[in-house]
Amino acid sequence: MMKAKAADFILYDQATGTYRIDPEQAVRDDVEKHHWLHVGRTVLKDWRLYLMLVPMLLVFLLWRYLPMYELLGCFKVGDPARVVPVNDQAFAGFSNFKLLLTGGNDMRMSYEFWQAMRNTFLLSFYGLCFGFPMPIILALFFNEVRSNAARSVLQVLTYIPKFMSTVVMTSLIIMLVKEGSTTGTGNELGGVISQLMVKLGMISRDTASTGLLREPAFFRTIYQVSGIWESAGYDSIVFFSAIIAISPTSYEAAQIDGANKWAQMRYVVLPSILSTVVIMLITRIGHLLMVGYEKVLLLYDVDNTLTTADVVSTFAYRNGGMGGGGESNPGLASAAEMMNNVVGMLLVIGANTIARKATNTSLY
Amino acid sequence: MKRKLEISELIFKIISYTLLIIFALCCLYPFLYAISSAISGEHAVEYGEIVLLPDFKSLQFEAFGDMFSNNDFWNSYSNTLFLTLYGTLWSMLTAILGAYALSKKRLLFRKSFNFFLVFTMWFSAGIVPQYLNYIATSSVFEAIGITDDKWLVVIAMGMAAMNIILLRNAFEGVPSEIEEAAIVDGATEMQVLTKVYIPMSKSTIATVALLFAISRWNGYFWARQMIDNPNEYPLQVFLRNQVENFQDGEFTQGWNRVYAPDSAIYALVVCSIIPILIIYPFIQKYFAKGVNVGGVKE
């Protein structure tokens, strides 16, 4: 148990000018001294409170922590023909990891794994480069709209895509950039966005009629643009509330000193929202390896765009016996996810530590 | 000096308004396009003549009509309602009870319980171990007589540590004097929760309930993985299957209707977002609030 500092449990009573011991700390001290017997008694006396915790703890234990036990399958070799509980599998040491990292007798698997690792990193890295600044820019723009009604309307419109499901969003993307008609009846350029891009000279007619989602070169762009479309508006809320918290007198003082709009941005607005920006940036970096697999899974084309679209989760999905078809190797899939998630966790913890040091704010 | 100031401000204002309006229209455009395409005639849709407005010369509502007479559609709709209703209730029940206990300073091992939650935000087992675990649970569920996969989805999925932390922070903000007054008046633990804490953190509870409900309504992946019976597919799975059929060309074989196959998909998309769009104006203020109370804790 953690040792408490004296200041934590000695309370100063202002009315009488005396010190007294915090009753709650007394309970804690008591429990610490006599330990499990007293812990049991305290829990029994307060059993209603502890009973309330039970459903939540059970849900987390059964469906968040038991899978972590199942994850130990990464050290085992499963039966490719059927799904086997982790206890019944043969122990295989680090062979799954070795296969993924260095190839061994199956170079294709190792190649695909590294490709998925690279794509996972690149998808979030580009998201960081292009997706992160957008909400800040939007928030600065929203701040310029003086009429409250007009601003609310604009804001509400930009939040809408955030509440659409991934299926709706990806269905719309699929339809808007779908391939052209090959039978001669119908439009050979395909979806309305493809048509627009051909008119603007951004893509060739051939690319448009093949369908943008079949071209590996376009997957990342589609992923990022739709990501910005989906969440830039909603993510701007937090920056906008930092901006409106700036006191109007700061602007007035800057104006009297002769600051034009850019100088005001530079010396008033940016310093005021800097801590919010830093916290959000650090969080974003911490989540660098946590790519939403649902969107990738619904958008990628297994035959054509794996080179740019496949991420570690979808790699595991295909090789772990989910989604039916193909041979399944849960051990190998678990090993891939294990590596991705452990590195991801280290990133989150590192980011959180930096945030705490830099801004005195803990994210969790 | 004064004049220069006005010009730079004016320029920035014009840029802001223009780009904001363009962005807002971009956010709306796919939905408008979907509606227009769903009600336009076959020729206009097939030849890509729809840009924004529907083709008024060939308006048709058969795409919607056919969908409304499709039993699978209504089936999936009611399944989604079932999952959303029971899922939100179950998630809220566990989250409120747990968050209330966690907000109490007198709870022993409070730090450990908090860590137990937060750790799941840092490290997840990944989808394959989760899948294997769900399969194991579903066989346990079957052994105790729950053969309906829908209940597995309701009970096992959709819990989020973040939402519990949101609730816990709100409960911690309730002044302890009010609780003490209630206890002096003889309130039990449950009464303190229902009569003091819940009414005093109404807006956070509404926000969290909406977050749960939206994620249940939109949930696709695990419902697709765990529900075997096609009659129990929720709306999102039904929509995705239709899109896949469309992509495979299964849809278009022997097509002879007054509307294009695309229109059928667009009609389905429109129907799956209408409930959210209807309640959206009433709930959006809670979301804006929810994001600010966020997990950031001083």
C-alpha cells in the first residue's frame, strides 16, 4: 500500500484553530495495520459499495482481460483446421515471432507482416501530418464567425459525419468512387467523385474507370481525406473552446499595440491554445499504432490494394481464421498483434509521461 | 495604421467564411447526393447525370418502396433497435454503478481498480484473441441456455473505459455536503446514488448514454463476427452485405426495375442514417459538452 505524506491526513480546522486527523486516513491506517482481516471487515461493512463494482469488473475481466490470456497463443502453434482453446495448443516458443520477423521458411508471411507494420505506421503518421492541423485551422476559422447562430449552424453541419457509422461512411466512399460501367450502358467514369477528379485533371480516365479503390496508390489519400471529412469538425470543438476562453482584453491590448490579424494570431491566440495543442498532439502520437481496423477492413481490396492498405489488425484478421476462408493460424496472428500492441502501449505510456512532465496534466 | 488593421482582418474573415462554408457543404454533400440518387430514375443514375439535385423528370420512389416491402430490411431494423436499447441499458447500468463506487474516496484499492480500467485503454489484446474469447464465451452462454447470439453482443461488447471515467469525474464533482445531508436524513447507498448523484450529473449521464447508444447503433464488426443467424443481423451488417452483393455484381444480374441498382444502395444508406439525423439536432449540444469534460484530469 502507498505511504501517505503527513499533510494528506492531518486536517487544519480553521474555526477552532486545531489540527485533527482525517477520519478516512484513520480507516486506511487501520486497515494497513491489521491488513486482510480488517480489509475484509471494511468491505463487509460497506458491502453495497463493493457490490456495485462487481458487474463492471466482471465485464472487463471476461471480455478485456481474458482475451489477453488468449493472446498467449502467440507462443503456441494452433491447429490450422479448427479453432482450439489456448490451453490445448502445443507450446512453440518464439517460433511465431521468428517467422514474422525474419521469414524462415515462409518469406511471404514475413514480407506481408512488415508491409502491414509499415502501413499501420504510415496511415497514422499521415493522419498526424494532415489530419491533426485541420481541426485547429477550423477552430481558428470558427472564431472569426461573429454571429452565434451562423457559427452554430456551421459547426453542427461539420460534426454530422462523426456520427455516421463506419459502414455508412465506407459504403458512401465505395459508391462515390466506384468503377465505371464496362458494358457500354452507363457511365464509364464511375462514381461522382471520380468524374469530378477526371474533369479537374487529377486522375486519368483509365484510373477512374478501374475504380479508385482498386488502385494501391490512392488508398492512403482516400483514407486520409475521408478521415478529415469525418472527424475534423468534431475534433475542432476542443480547440475552439480553448480559443473562446481567451479574454477579449488580450485582443484589445494587442490591437492598441498595433498588432494586425497575423500578429494577434501569433502572439495572442497561438500561445493561449498551445497547451491544448500539445496535449492533443501527444495523445495522437501515443495512439500512432492504434489504427481503426474496421475502416481499413471495409475499404481495402484483398486482391489489389494490400501493398498500401493492409494494417496489422487486418493482417491478423486474414491469417487468424476470422472472416472465413483460407488457412488459419491464430498463433501467428496473435504474435503479430502482440508486437503491434506492446509497441503501441509503450508509445501511450511514454506520451502520457511526457504530457505529465510538460504540462502537469495527466491524460488518464 | 488603423486602416491596415482593418484590411488584414477583413481578408482573414473572408477566407474563413469561404473555407468554412465549403467545408460544411462537403460534410453534407455525400448525404444530399445519396438522397438525390435514391429518388432519381435509372437512366440519370446509370449515366452519372446526378450532381447534386435529383433528376426531376424521372423522379421515382420505388427504390424506397421496394426496400420497405423487404422483410430482411425490417428484420435488421428491429434487430438494431433491440441491440441499441438493451445494449445501452446494460452498458449504462454497469457504468453508473461502477463509476459511482470508483468516485468514492473511501473505496479500498481505488487506485488499483482505476488502473484496472485504464490499462484496457493502453493495451488491447487485438481482434484475433478477442474473437477466440468471444467464441469461448458463446459456448458458455449456450451451455447455460442462452442460445441467442444477440444477448452475447449486448452483454459482452460495447463497454468503454473512457465513458466510465467520464461518469466517475462527474460524480466526483458532486459536493459531498449534499450526500452527507442525505445520509443524515437516512438515505441508503442506492438512494444516495439515485436521488443525489444521478440528478446532479444529468448532462454527463445523457452524454454517456448517447455515446453508448450511437456506438451500439453503428456497431458492425463484432455483430458481423458473432451473429450466425442471418435473421438476427443488425442494420449495419445488412447494409454492408447489400454493398458487397452490389460490388460482386450479384445485384445487377437480371435487373429490370425503373431505378438503378445504385439507387437501392443509396436508399438503404439514407434509411440507416435517418434516425440519427432526426435526433441529432437535439443531442448535438451534449456531444459538444461531452468532449470538453473529456478524460483530461488535473
